Amino acid sequence: MPKKEKITANVVTYNRKDLLKECLNSLLAQTRKPDSIIIVDNNSTDGTKEMLKKEFLDNPIFDYVRLNENTGSAGGQYTGIKRAYEKGFDWVWCMDDDAIPQKDCLEKMLVSKRKNKKVDVLIPIKIDIYGKIQTKHFGNFSKKFLLIRNIKENNENVDFGSFVGPMFSRKVIEKVGFPNSNLFIWNDDYEYFLRIKMANFMCLLVKDAIILHKDDSGRQKKKKLNWKNYYGWRNGLYIKKNFCKKVWYLFYLLAFLPKTCFQIIFIYHQPKYLKILALSFIDALREKIIFRDPNLL
């Protein structure tokens, strides 16, 4: 009789205790419960620690890690995946605190794994609060610029799945390592999935495994730039520099810079972000991938 594989969920949280509570309850309600649930707390200041102590941490399924500083999504996923690997788990199921898996989500991913034994990454479908599929959370990398392209309707083989709900096998972590914690936020999942693709692992989109993703998609009538755009621009440029062929990287720069400047000035009407764009560009070129205080951007 084959050995039962051990699975841990890894939940990264920061100052969203109500969402975290909903996420954790959805994990406890799974028809196939994870064997462990790692909670990586990025030094929350909203009472998250106290809420967890009161409502969850008496249950031995939880493994609570509180960091001394906010390390962002990248740092949280790095910490949790590394901890899962060092504890010997066979699979790690990653998500943020705004992910609410349907009760049969993990069970359905495991059914797909049994049918597709060569698969090493399983990716659920993400829907927003209105029930619409979030197509930006999965796709395939284009050959030239490594942009993420939407897949055809019936395709289940994907290259990218974001950090909202993917499940990685131990073999993947052994070969490609952990997420790059220096990326802090935005595009950290993009970089990790690129490494997975280049190591020739197979990713499968499990279309009947559903996660409700309670992010801000669809809620904002008018989007605005914020401090996170520095990381998005910098990390995206850094990744293109390191993963694209040089000629395509140069073509990408020629298109990216004027297009982004145009958007900053004429669409977002926030010209102060030209300075932040310049900083992100210089940091990416120098591969200066460090934390920058949002208050100083």
C-alpha cells in the first residue's frame, strides 16, 4: 500500500486578521485536511497574534511563525516553503490570507495528481468576489518576452499559477530552491514559476478546484498607482534582464519605458511616479534588489 503523502498549507499574512480567520477556517473545513498549516505572520500589528492564540493555536495542526519584520509576500512564501521542506513535507500548498478555498479544493487537486502522476505543481482556479475567474492568475509564458499569456479554454497545461493556491511537490523545491525573498512583493511568483518552467517541471491547472480570492479586483472604479508599483516595475525589469535573451530584453525596454511614462502622465495623472519609475529602472539595471521603505518612495 503506497505511503500517504504529507501536505502542509502555507498561509502568509499581514494585518488582515479577519481575512486570515476566514482562510484558516476554510482550511480546517477541507474534505481532505492538510496535515499541517503553517502561518507566516509578517509582524502584524492589528491583533493577529492575539486572535490566533485565542481561536486557533491550541489546535496542533497549526505551526505559527511570527517574523520580526514585514518581509512581504516573497519573504513569507520563502519562510513557509523552506520550513515545510525542512520538516519533510511532500507537498506545500501556498496562499495569502485573502484566499478562501472551497471545501473540496485540496481533495480535487489530489484527484488530479493521482490521474497525472508526472505533474509536480497543481494550480487551482481563482475567482473574485463576483464569481468571475481571475485569468491573470494563470497562463503560459511567451517565448520571446516571457510575458504571461492567457491559455486557451480547454488547456490545462500552464506555466504560471501565482502564489494564490498553487501546490508544489518536494521534488520541485529540491531542484529550484525557494522563492527569492529579496523581491518583497509583486512578481515574486512570476520569478519562481519561471525557474520551475526552466527546470522542466509540469504544472497542471485543476479547473474544478476553486479558491475564492478576496483581493481588490473589480472593487476599484479608478485604479491609482501606489508604492507597490516600485516593486512591480523593478522586479519585472530584473526578471526580464535575467531570464530573457538579450535582444528581446532590449526590445522590451524600448517598449516598456515610453508606454509606462505615458500611462503615468496621461492615464493615472500622477507624474511624481516618474521619479519612482526611474528609481526602479536603475535598481533593476544594477540588480539592487533591496527593501525600500514605502514612506520614502
